[in-house]
Amino acid sequence: MFESLYQSFTETADASQSAARLAALRAELAKHALDGFIVPRADRHQNENVPASEERLAWLTGFTGSAGLAIVLKDRAVLFVDGRYTIQVREQVDLAVVEPIPLATTSPEKWLESHLPAGTRLGYEPWLHTPGQIERYEKAAKAAGAELVAAEPNPIDAIWSDRPAPPHGMVRRHPQKFAGESAKKKLARIAAALGKADALLVSDPHAAAWAFNIRGADVTYTPLPLAFALIPRAGKPRLYIDASKLQSEPRAYLEDLAEIATPSALEADLARLGADAKRVLFDAATVPVKLTRVLKEAGGTPDIGQDPIALMKARKNDAELEGMRAAHRRDGVAIVRFLRWFSDEAPTGKLTEIGAARALETFRRETGKLKDLSFPTISAAGPNSAIPHYRVTEATNRRIRRGIFLIDSGGQYEDGTTVVADFAEGRLWVNNNAVEAAAGFDREEQSRSPAAAVDRPGGAFCRAAAKWRDAGGGI
């Protein structure tokens, strides 16, 4: 009856290969006179969700969390994770070859200062790090008497024989009835906001999708087309995107707004701007250090700061606000239907974490509007409910019995995105014959928070704290 189309429950971590893969990486580094390498969980846009082809950290170490960074040296490998993954990292990696380090106690740069041997040549891929990150790592390496070295292509790619192909999600136009403003007007506003800069390099795909009113399917849980864009103060913008993702209608639409260029043309275009002594604004949070250096080395001036699109995108117009409200009303109906079903099924003792996640997704799909989940549903029973960012798999799947059950979820719709139970997770107390509110979720707390309380006769209650995210399909 219920199924999941947008979430897999298969365990993808594989720590059994880590020792062999680390040995292969060290051998590859030696070919390039490198003593170590920094492996971030990142793609060229610093996305939270990255394509399978960019999951280098997971492939190397077995760790599948959404944030992390490894440093591999000749005789040791360390993996930095935040507090969400303290338990998960120790369960996923081979502790004999990878040492987890909590970010709460030690930052990567502090560790480098203390542990990097003098004379070490530590490599990194310049497409996967921002200028600020590399500045900190260079300072730490210098303090240790070592050297930070840009390495292209990424040495991991040379040993990753079955690396997935890059994503190829088709681009679609985002209707103006949801966007509330034409792309031409947005691009004009952006150009007018550049100040002393001659152009803006858009490196955040969320910003590019918003500016051009487009959506894509290159990453999970967010409708992003992976692309860069150059928006000049005067003249036509350039959009750097794989043209094979553009069918006739979106191509014609985009060609009216911008010149379409291949992603490989971006470096040469920045070099030409540099040769003309141009000033280009870069987003400090997402731009690869590779691109700022291309401009600077050609004679241009990198202006590294905040992308002005971020504040424009944050201020919602009437159409976006209505889309958000419609998405939350629609999603709320699905949540209420799920809670009604759950209050009958959970007390039987037959329902599992995966079963609950599948049911909730099905209720959302039955709205006829669901495009994706906004993140993998956290469906956690008993002790699993205490694990931050718990991801249920076939191996960890528990039956929902008497005690706490936590469900944290969200949906992607064309008119808006929902995250239910983001501020405080929806916790249900399962008794032998009823589902009740978990302890601590009282009326006073409800009144203090942006929450929607769902109550019905028979004992079912869930506090669904809905975080109102960006409208327009997660952008």
C-alpha cells in the first residue's frame, strides 16, 4: 500500500574498503610528490546535498553524513565531524584506519598546526574549497613548517574506478505565477546592485535558479540545476550549464535572457575579465578558490563578499508568500492524515520506522503535488530517537513499540518547501492502546513556538513545528 519513491533505506556506507582505498590514495599522492590530501564533503558549489559523483569522502571513508572533512597523511587519516554525527561516524568508519575528531574540540586548522610534520606537502583540490577555507589552511600549514599545494585533477578520481557519472537532470522553467517576478527584472535588479564591481560570478546554484527562474534535478532533495553564471553590470549575462540538459522550450527561454556557455568556458571568460583589469564580485560562502585565482592571476580584482542575490531571494513577494502558505496547508493535510493513520497502527506493535516513513511520503504524494522530499525523513523509535540526524536503513529498522517515536520530515512542492518538526521534532508517545503527546510538549510550549498543534479525540497529538523555508520548490 505504502511505498517510498524519494528515499532509499539501503545502507550505502562501506568501511570494509577504506584501508585499501586509503593505501591507493597514498600511492597516487606519492606520484605527485604529495604527502597528504584534504578531502572535504563538498562539490564545486559547496552544496549540502551533493551528486553521487562528488561523494568522495563517503567513498574513501564510509562516512555518509552531510558534513565532514578528512585529512589523509602518510601514516594516519583523521575525519572531522560535528556533534550531529558523533555516533554515526564511529559506526560507519573503520576505526583502525580512520580516527574521528569532533569539531567541537578541534578545528582542522588547529589540528594541522599541531600534527602536520615540517616539510609536508599537503594537497587539496581548488574547486572544492572556498578562499576563506584555503586561507585558514595555508596559515596553519605555514605555522607547522609545511606547504599547502593545489592538486588538479583530484587524485581520488584517479583511483575511483567506478565513480558515478555527473548528474544530468533536465532544466525546467519555474512558472512566474510562483516566482512572482520575471527573470529579466531580477537580472536588472542584480546588475544595479553590483556597486563598484564590473560583474557578479554566481556560484551558488540556488541563486542561479532564483535569478533565472529555473529549476533542475541534479541533486537530491533540492530542485537545483548545477550551474555558474556571470552577471555583468552592463550587457547580457552568461549562464554556464551543460546544454544537453536544456530541451527546446527552456533553451529558447534562457537564450532570451543570457548567453548559454559550457561550464568549461568559465575559466577563460574570467581570465579575459582579468586581462581587462575588471573587478568581479564573488560569493565568499560558495565560490571555489580556483576561480578567484584565475581572475587575480590574469590581472583582475576579486571582490570576495556576499552575493547580493541572497538578500533579494530572502525577501519574499506576494506570489512566493502565497505559495509558501499553500504548500504548508497542503502538507499539513498530509501530516494530519498520517497522524490519524499512525494512531491506529502504532499501538499494534507491527509498524516499523521504515513503514512509518513510507506511509508519510505516500500521504504527501497523494496530494498530487509532491515533487520530492526536502530531506530524508528521520523516522526513529526508542533509542534511535536520541541519535541526531538518524537515518533509518534496513539494517537499523526498529519496530515502533511503547515509548518515544520521533519523525522529522518535509516536502518539496513547486510552490514551496516544508520542514515539519525542525525546531522541535514531532515526538509521539506510543502506549499499548493509544498514541499520546511526548512529555514536555505542553500547551505553554506550543504558545511560545511557531508550531501547529494537531489534536484529535482518541489520544493522538503531534507538535509539528514547521520551519517556513524559501518558497518556489526549495530555492
